[in-house]
Amino acid sequence: MNAPFPDPSGIAPAASGIVNGLSVDVEDWFQVGAFENVIARGEWDSIKTRVEDNVYRVIDLFAEADVSATFFTLGWVAGRHPNMIRRIVDAGHEIASHGYDHARVFTFTRREFAEDIRKARAIIEDCAGVAVTGYRAPSFSIDHRTPWAFAELAEQGYAYSSSVAPIVHDHYGWPEAPRFAFRPLPWSSMIEIPVTTAILGGRRVAAGGGGFFRVLPYGFSRWAIRQVNRRDQRPAVFYFHPWEVDPDQPRVGHAPLRSRFRHYTGLAKMAGKLRELVHEFRWGRMDLVAHREAARAEDLVLPEAAE
């Protein structure tokens, strides 16, 4: 086992009583940002999907640990795998929206974004038979350029979003945003729950899952979640993708080296690391986290968002 990063509290996280947010961004291996410039959307229907089998592996893994999670799902995927959506719901997990086809929010006008989230939600709700109240932007792409996205989500009745990465990153990020739940609109109770960051050497570092979890030693995630739970007394928000538990997925040899490194590194060890994570900490659905964090969410009114 990897040596843990220093625990500022010295107390086991399970004793904290804090329930962390566990989430899965449901998209297939060919729909990721790393391949968006080498696999066109027009090719998607000709590619054999692997998402359904991978989601079932994830559901089984969660059942082993008796944990519930939120599955932020693309409308494109839901419409092609309705049985999978019903199985997610039947297993006690929350189903939420990840937009329609993984287009980043900052590539839309507000009108286009409104149509994208409306279309995705209608498909997902039709498959699931339950209401969708949560949203996560593809690639955490709500940032300082798109404050109107919060207003559109609120107007369409979403209770919460988990769409902000409050860090500097080459693909996304809003480093000026709060690290924890905030309320971006003065006229709405909707809250934003950013993906988790930790403080290392006085700087924010990404610690909420995804590629960072695959590439870095497990001890880093243990240290980061303990820091958030114990020092900050807040829940962590962790995410990953179904394709990350699929080491046998096809290789895209013509993708850029950096993209291939980000996508394929650590796939063989991912399921084992996830199993350790879900057993070590307390986890729950994002709607539960949103409900509990609502009273603590700070106000961050963005003038552009209120227009």
C-alpha cells in the first residue's frame, strides 16, 4: 500500500460523520475531451459502445461497499441504453444530467446551452422514470466566461450543479471560484458544489478524482480527502468515468501523446484503487450532499449571471 500523505488531524476519516459525494460521469471511451479532436461526433454511431458493461461493473463495485452515488449521464448515452439507466435507478443511485453529447459549456451561446440541457434532461427522465435535479457540465466547463449557465440551470428547475473546478488547468478551471458550495444567484436557492481541491504548499491542487486519481498514488487521495473532511469539515466530491475501469478498451494510436497518457495511464489499477476508496470513506449521492451543504453555501453573486 502507498504511504499516506500527512493527515493534519491524526483521526480516522470514518469517525468524522461526514458523507462525501461519490459521482460517475457516464460517457463512453470515445466521447472524452482527450479525443475530441481525433474522433468526430459524426463517427460515434459507428463505434461499438462499451459503456453499459462498464456501468454494471461500477454498480457491482458500489454494491460490495454498500454505497450510493450519482451518475451524471450524457443524454446521448441514455437514449441508446435505457435499460442501463433503469438499472442505475433501481440500484438506489441518483441519475443526473451531464448534458447531451459532451460539448463544453463555453462552446455554446446561452440559447444553445438551454436547448442542450433541456434535450438531455428529457431523454434521461424518460428512460429513468424519475426527475433529474442535478447537473454536471462536461469537463467542468462552467467558468468565468459562462456565468449565464447558472441562471439557465435555475430557470429550468435544477436544484444543484457540480460543474466548477476551482483550479488552474489547461482544459478547464475557474481558480477564483470558492472551493466549497456556493450560491451564485440572489434569486435562486440552486447551489454549485465544486469538485474537490486540497491545499498543498499553500496552493490549490486537484484532488477530486478523474485522471489525477489514476496517475497519482492512492495515498494522495487519502490525504486530500482527510484534509477536506478534518481540517475543512466539509464533504469531498469525487468523480470518475465508467471507461476508467475498462483496461481492455480500444487504443487510439493516432491521438496526441499527451491525450493518450491522460486517457490510458493507470487503467489496470483503477478498479482496485476505487474499491479501496469506497471502503475507506463514507460516501453518498450528490443530492444528499447538496441538501446538507445548502445551509452552508456562501453567496457569490455574479452580476452577469443575474441578467
